[in-house]
Amino acid sequence: MFRKEIKVTDCTLRDGGLINKWQFSHEMVRKVFLAVNQSGVDYMELGYRASRKMFDPKEYGPWRFTTDEDVREIIADTPVNMKLGVMVDIGRVEEEDIAPCEESPLDFIRVATYIHDIDKAIALANHVDAKGYESFINIMAISTAGEFELREALNQIEAETNVVAVNIVDSFGFLYSESVHYLVKLFLEKLKTKSTGFHAHNNQQLGFANTIEAIRKGANYLDGTITGIGRGAGNCPLELLLSFLRNPKFNIEPVLQVIEDVFLDLRQKIEWGYLIPYMITGILNEHPRTAIALRQDPQKKDKYAEFYRTMTTPECFSEK
Amino acid sequence: MFRKEIKVTDCTLRDGGLINKWQFSHEMVRKVFLAVNQSGVDYMELGYRASRKMFDPKEYGPWRFTTDEDVREIIADTPVNMKLGVMVDIGRVEEEDIAPCEESPLDFIRVATYIHDIDKAIALANHVDAKGYESFINIMAISTAGEFELREALNQIEAETNVVAVNIVDSFGFLYSESVHYLVKLFLEKLKTKSTGFHAHNNQQLGFANTIEAIRKGANYLDGTITGIGRGAGNCPLELLLSFLRNPKFNIEPVLQVIEDVFLDLRQKIEWGYLIPYMITGILNEHPRTAIALRQDPQKKDKYAEFYRTMTTPECFSEK
């Protein structure tokens, strides 16, 4: 699939950091940066930008904050072939945390939002845009968004923002291909002057497949992470996505090399990928938090049948 | 997706046995049989039927041969809710190895073939059919079959056999959704009196996704294995497939239970699933044998970038 409008965003560090509170060393981040920079990827999301007033830097690693200083240190004197950026959460960042774009090594900022916070997301995206960054909005947990609210949100984003793209985020890994087709069609219909993007989760081993389906139906902004690293079941693996996109500018070799050099070892220390508890929350259209908690309980982490019974027994829901 | 014509075949033991020469204990096989029998699955393929003259029972476990005696021992006095069967390879089984169906606990036999052996496969399927079994033909390595040969093969199967279904087997895990759509459409067009089936491999994490796509386009015979066990990257995970098929007759709880009881431990002893070397052979439309050999070499098993370079450098091909 070669379509020149297609742009790939690597979110390895941002989404992967959700597993370990962004405790990645500068050495590791530099290796990942170099690999992605050589792979032909268009955008790299290095972490979250969050306020140090709200999160304790003793508890959270540097990529929770992704300061301009840390980003400059990672880049050093390497020529950057891609756009660099961060994600921001509504209410977790202050205006003073975001310098004007011309003073920053960053090029883009993505605003993550649930459908009910869309007005706040628009305000934040417009703030980011006014400071000179490319702005994006990611609508999370799309599989629980009401159709009426979603249509209204898309109308508003189209009318009131300058975002480059709006990303469909399948946070729970619930979508099947036909739902992806339906959503991409809706986004394309509503967003006449913006692009549509897709961010998958892999609870049902559909992260890559759903990304392909989004591409087939016209989404041009696609997210991936190296080896699919990300909270819970993880994401669409970047190595598969780049290989699918026949554009000669992409090169998977540096990605394969950094998997060897960094991710094999990391996977021994932190967990992500297709595991039955995440599959269960995925098929039930639930946030993975119950599955994450289960995986942290050494007695229960592999009690799959019991977990499934709990999650599907209505009277247990009230205890959650 | 609830379509009453849909039939699911579990091939956990048959395909999983390719990893360890079918060295599964009767106790383990009994547990898997009971779980599948409770799950609502329609067909269970217990192993291969092969001639003891051609394979040494000291080297190969019982499910390389899957004798009627062994099957009776597994069933014991359990009421069987599904059809039981085996796979046969052309030239690896003799007529005397197959008793008349009425004397056997088995109900079906699937003939595995490459496209160039289709005449032999038809003869063997007809032999099996004459003995009273439901017969099937699985066309392996479909992603390397020439279109002309494939059309001819389907014409012949339609005209000359009584097979219940012909299965598209993506042995190399190479297919994307659009190729699956194309093949299923072709099979449906050619096979007026037979059903179409699909057997996926998971080299690109598309095993389940491609099975969904085959279903969407009209394939009614679908293969899965518990946790996706199978040679190399493995197969479409049965637990995902059953959950996707909304037919109330399916129940994933016994499958989740046996994953806990049997497969977690087994995965510590033998390897299957998405791993970069299998991804590489998949995207290159190659048999996984080079990747399997790599995984058995402790020095090289994780040398992904080097393996990719070897596999994509034309002069290295001559050495393979």
C-alpha cells in the first residue's frame, strides 16, 4: 500500500512509558530515537508533556514531562529527519509548560481526550496551534463514544480548530474491521479539511489488522510502536506497519536492530502484548485496568477463567 | 458474526504437534479434548494419520499416527459433541492405515496438499470418502500458488470429489485482507457444491484478522488453535475466533481454563507465536523453515537485523 499522503507516527516511548511511568534512561531513548530517525517514520512522539506541579518527578521518569531540554539532549547533533512531538492530557499540563514552537525542539503536540471533554480538547489544541505547533486531537476510547456525541465532536473540530488530523483511538482494543470501516468513513465525511488517523490496541491481536483496514478506507495518519510496546496488550507493531507500507522511504532494518539491542531485554523487565486478561477486557469493551491489576497479583495473574467469570457476571460489576 | 453455516475446526494438537513431533501425553490430550468438546467447536483434528513404516514411533509421538485405538482411549466414555478427525499428507499414509469409517471413532479426514499435487490429493480424498469419512482438501502455501493452476485445481475438485470444504491455507502467513478477499471470492465462484474454509498463520499478527476477513467474504469453515499454538508463528487463536462468532453455542470458558491448566506450562517448554524471524519470513512470502532453524541456534536466534539482511540479499538465496 503506497499512498504518498500516508504519515506514520511512532509512539514507542509515549505509549510504552505507560507501563513503567516513563522510567526510560536517556541512553535507551537515544537508541530508540536514532532507530526511528533512520526508519523513514514521519512523526515521533517522545513522551507526554505534563506539569511537574501535578506529577512527582521522583515517581515519574523524564518522559512523563518531556522537557525541551531533555529532547535537545537526546537529539544532540543528529540531523532530525522527522517531526518530534509530545502528547498532552487535558488538565495535566499548564500553558506555561509549553514554550512557543520556535523556541522548542518540538514540532507537534497531540491532545488526548475522551469524547465528553471535547470542548477542553479543542481549547487546548487551539492554544498549541497558536504557539506554532502542528496540533492533533486523539479521541480515546472511541468504542464507547455515542454516535450523536461523536458526530457533534467532529463537526466542532472541523469548524473550530486547525488540527492536522483527528485520530480514532481504539483504547480498549475492541474494534473489528467493520467498525473500523464505519468510523473511518464517518471521520472522512465530517472532516473536510483535516486528515483522519488511527491508533490501535492489540487486545485481540487486531492492532495491525485494524490499522490496515483504516488505511484501506482512507486514514492517512497511522500510529505504531516498536514491537507493539504499550500499556496492556500494546499497539500496532511499527515493524509490521512499515513493512506493509510499500513506500520505499521506509526501512525496517534499524527497527529490527533496536528490537535486538533494547526491546528483547526490556521485555524481560516489563510486560506488554497479547495476554488472555487483556483479550478478555478487549472483547468486553472494557478499560484494561482490571486486567492490569490482575497481572500485578502473583496469585491471580493467570486465573483466566475466573477473571472471565468475574468480568461477565453482572453482580460483580458493582464491586469494580 | 452469527451465521449458522459457520463451522469451527480446532487443530490445536495437529498443528501444535508440528513443534514437538506430536510428543503430547495422553493426559494432556485428554484435557484438550475435554475443553474443546465443551466449547461448542464443530470439528476437532486430533493429529496426523501417518504410516508407521515411514515414521519411527521412537522419534514421533502418538499424534503423528493418531491410531483409532489412541483416539478411543482419549474419548473413554465421554459423550462426543463434535466430529473428530485427522489430517493426512500425500504419500505419508497407506490405504491400510485407514479403516472403514464405521469401524473408526473418526468422522472426517483432511488431505493436505500443495497445488502441484492436486491430482494425488483428489485421489486420496476420494479414497477417504469411499471409506465413509467426510473428506476435506487443504491447499497449503496458497500465497505461492499460480492463479492458473489454482483455478484448474478448484475446477477439478468441484467436478471430481465429494469434499465438504476446500481450505485456503496461508502457510507462510503472507496474506493481507485484500488477498484473502480475492481468494475467498475465487473459491466461492469455483466451488458451487462445496464450502470454502480458511486456515491462517500468524507471522504478521494477522491470523485472527484474516480469518475474520474470510468469514466476512463467505468462508464457512474456519480453523483455530488454542492460544494460537502451531509451528513457527502459530495460528488463529481459537479463543478469539469463538468470541468473535456470536453463535450462543460457543463457550470460551473451557478454553480459557485449559490455557491456564496446560498451555501456560507448555509455552515454557516449546515456542510458538509472533517472533521477529517468523515475521520476516512472512513478509517475504517464504516458508518458515529458515526462521525455525534460526530460533534453534542459541547464538543467532535473536539476530533479527542480520537475518533480515540475509533473507533479502539475492546472493544469499543460492545458499539456502
